[in-house]
Amino acid sequence: MQEKKIAVVTDSACDLPDSLLEKHGIRYVALRLLCKKGELRDRIEISPDEVYTLLQTEIPKTSLPLPSDVTELYDELADGGYTDVVHISISSGLSGTYNMVRMIAEEYKRMRVHVFDSKTLSIQQGYIALQCARMLETTDDIDSVLAAAQKMRASSAGMYVIRTLEYLRKGGRIGLVEGVLGTMLQLKPIIFVNGDGIYETVQKARGHVNAIEAMVREMVSRFSMKRVRLAVVHGSVLAEGERLLEKLLTLLNVEESMLVSVSPVLGVHTGPGLLGIIALQV
């Protein structure tokens, strides 16, 4: 019987830094941004900072990875002797990526491809991919790894505060009336991806500072008695992200932490100034 050689694949919405992707051999397929000058692969042909410059003149549309990018990556892995792929996808409730990858996986003959719907995004998705890769360094039991991924999704949370509702409104993510009213009252929603893998508002606070403080309280209330892996994500506000992470390290029992920029394809929908907190129970 052929010995298993297993790769972990995810997509560019995972927000994992290149250093961790490389260290653990995690590969990703890029989602795409469609703008006036053409089609750009997320994180490859446009950087996090570049997307905020672009938003000053236009709001690009976002799109799935190219099917050919997925199959070409699978072919490359198969050529490298891999027998199996564990593919951790962005939430099916937020993108059609999962369903597209699942259909490709069903038809792909050169390897067994196991597609997992993370039902989330950003580092919450990234931590699942990272922990799967770490597990597969010591086991080839894919079923146990996928079962662990389900538990990780259930024992993690991610919350986000955006500085302006403009990009959610223009992108059709919230109703026009709510967007106008929220702007007038300076209401800032604290957003998370619920168990069904779709956006939901936890609560709203008046003003950006109050919203950040409310987000911190909410995360501390959920994880104060637990040991966690912790991440702060930001949209071109590095200093604010550093301060937020420093504060959280004093409030939570943290085993591992990171501070990362949100990917361009996610930044399109939130605009500059996003701050988010992701925690995964160890």
C-alpha cells in the first residue's frame, strides 16, 4: 500500500503570514480582485497596503480563485508525490470558493482531496489550516485531523470592528438605511462570523474607541478562563494593532500570538482601519 504524503492547502483569505506558510509547507490558492486595470491575484499581484490606495479611486469586485489555479496547484503537488490534500476553504456562506473547490476535488483523479468548509475567514480560518498542518507532521490519520478541525472551528471566535460603514454599504453587505443611520450616529458594528459561516453583528457601540473596547470585553468574556492562540488583524493600522495585541496579552492566557494585515480581498469589503481579534482555544 502506498505511503501517504499529505499536503495542506487553503486560500488567500486565511491571512497566515508567509513565514508560517513556508515553515509548515501550507500552500494557498489566491482569490481575485477585479478592477479597472484588470484582474489581480490576492496577495500575489496586490499587497494589503496597495489595496487601500486603490480604494481611494475605486472599489474592486472580488471573485473566486481561477479553477485552473486550483488544478495547477493540485498537479504540482501530485507531481511532488503527494497522495492526499486537506484543503481548508473560506466559509461557503461568504464565498463560492468552497463549492467550486469541492466540485474540482470530486473530479480530480491524481490525489485524494479532502475539502473542509472552515465556515469562517481570516486567521480563524488560518489557525485551522495551521493546526491541521502541525498535526499532519506527526500523523497520517486524515479523519482525525478533519475531526480536530471541526472542534477548532467550534472552539474559536473572530470579531472585527471597522472604521467606516462605507465599504460594507457600497459592497451591498448591509442595507442602505442602516448604513446611513449608522454613519449619522457614529455607530460601529462589532462583526463576527457565526456558526453557519455568515456575518452577524454581536453589538454596536458609538464611536470607534468604544467599539474596540466592547470587542475586547466580548472576547475576554468568552476566553478568560481558557488558554488560547491569539491573533490581531488590522487594515493598515499597524500601531493600533500593536497596542490592541499588547493589551490582550495582559487579559488572556495566551500560548501563541501574531499580528497580521488582513488580506487585500478582505480589505476591499472593510476598508482601511479594520481591527480584529481571533482566539482559538488550545
